Amino acid sequence: RPTAAPKSGLKQINCHIDILNWRQGAAFLGESETLELACTHLRARRLGEVDADEPTGILSHHLRQDDAAWRFLAEYLDRTAAHPGATWPRPTTFFAAAAS
């Protein structure tokens, strides 16, 4: 995204990682493919190719996720939460202004 608010009054929140493969019946995309999506966005942020202030968004689908997707997501969240360079902001960080 070039800016956080492409239009006055509209807040843009993007997802860069979709953990499901919709072309294969909404099955888990797979560890390698999902991590590649994460690394691609993180690399682009580091290189200044995308908005460095934009968080890397991960899209989950709690009603459609299979066991493999749940396991991956749990481990991904645990590992990134433990990493000193990563933070998981509360949703209100992004949506509080829109709700007021």
C-alpha cells in the first residue's frame, strides 16, 4: 500500500498471507508456501518496496481451516511472539479510530 489511508475516512488494513489454498478446496497452503508469503512481505518492507509502517497481515479462516492450518498458525504465532523483532498489536490499534 502506498499510504495507510488511500481515501479520506477510509482505513486500509491489508492481509499479505492467506494460509488457505482456495484452488485446492480451501486446504492449508503448506508451511513452505505460507512462510514464503511472510518472508516476501517482510523482505519488501525491509527494502523499502512497500510501506514500512504497514504490519504484515495474516488471514485466517477459522471456519474453514483444517488441522494442519491450525497447527501451523499456533506455531507461527508462538514463534513470532517470542521473537524480539516481532510484535502482535491488539486489533484496537488498527480499528479504534474507525469505531469512534
